[in-house]
Amino acid sequence: MCTMSAPREDKLKNVLKAVPAGFIVDAHWLEAQGVSRFLTRKYIESGWLQRLARGVFRRPAPQPVPLDWPTCLLSLQHIMNYKVHAGGTTALGLQGYRHYLPLGSPAPVWLYGNDIPTWLQRLQLDAPLTTRNLSLFSESALGLADNKSASTVTLPWGWALRLSSPERAILEALEELPANESFHNLDIVFEGLSTLSPRRLAALLQSCSSIKVKRLFFVFADRHKHAWRERLNTDDFNLGTGDRALVKGGRIHPRYRIMVPPEFAETPKGAADGP
């Protein structure tokens, strides 16, 4: 490796201190550390960094391994400080609530944020990424949590993966019906959501901006009749007025006035509001 002047060595030490082996940074972050484009090229030539795509770099790992999406997300969250989190069915699966596996190709990874970098889609990862903004909730950070046990990747330096709580994640997943998610799959997921917090659910439903999502939530909640359903009163939430078309060839739910597959349009006995 070529020799460097003391200031360059100091900058390199700062980069190596902040970036674990195998993790990534972008040109914007490097520039904020005082690393110029010229110096970045020197780091690449010396083997301290690898170029993954235009403006994206990785610190080489001792044993070369493909870049996986959890490592990429942790880099975004903890090194570059992007406000992005895993949500929807991805967050549900990481917390043990997704009981189905897609056939064939890997399941898409759902990432949420208002400043997700455009270069993210140019990376070759172990799963396809689908990104969404934070417009579903008026309080954008409500229901987010740092979880050290929600990933199969070894987390460095005490880092935790920031993701949606199950209460938030199920609402994010419902937003994808029917185009990007299926009623059958979410019905299976809902069956396992017996331990959700009614307090957190109430806060998220109050913050939720989608009439469709709130109506669908109560369609599934009435269908499965978990104990927390009795603690939620639909009168406390704005469910809008009028019928909503959603599923072609479906039926209007008699209570929540949204078109769903026929088997979901039946009102289960015992489904009642809380206090």
C-alpha cells in the first residue's frame, strides 16, 4: 500500500473507526469527514475501500462476503444517519410474525423514509428493496423501535436495527393491499398478532392518514377477535364516510364499507367495540 501524509492517515483512521469491516458509506458521508474525491480514490487504490456503485463505497471484510440488506440498512442508520427504517412485512418477519415464505425469489424488503438515498437501488443485495415515504402517519416516528435481536446479522458495536413495532408494521403492510400484498398472507399474519398493545394501536390509528388502512385494520381485527380488539372503539378514529372500492369482484363489508374479497365481507359474531 502507498504511504500517506499524517493528515491523510488521520482521516483514514477516522473512517476505519466509524465503519466496521463489510459496511458501506456514500460520498456525501466521506466528504463530511473531510475525505475528498481525490483521497477516496487513493483509499480505493490502497485497498481500504471498495467501490460498489457511483458514490457508494464499502470497507472490505477480512473474508469477502456478498453485501446483505441488513448490513446496508445498519450502515444507513448508524454510520450515515439517514432516517430510514425497516417496516411492513419485513419488520413483522424480523419479529417473528410472518408465518409464510414466498416461493422462488427472496421476499422484498420494505424500507421507509423521506430521505432514502437514490443510490440504494443501484446496489446488488440479497433481496429486492421496495421504498416508501413516511406519509402514512402524521407523527412520522411513532411506533419505531431499536431492536438488537430482530436480525440474523451480527450487530457490531452495540448497534440495533431500527424498525417498525408490530403495531405500526401491520398498518404499513395493510397499505399495500391489494396491489403489493395479498389478503390471504396478511390474514395469516393477523392470526398471530394476539399480543399487540391496544395503547400503541390507538395512538397509531389516530396518527394514520389513510382511511383505507384504518377500515382494513378493523376488518381483520373483527375477523380474528384478539383480546386487544375489545380495547379499541371505532368511534375514536376517523374512518371516513361512503363506500370505498378496493378489490375487483369483491363485496362491500357491511360495517366498514370497503370492498374486500367475499370471505372477508362477513361480520364475525362477537366482534364489538371497546369502551
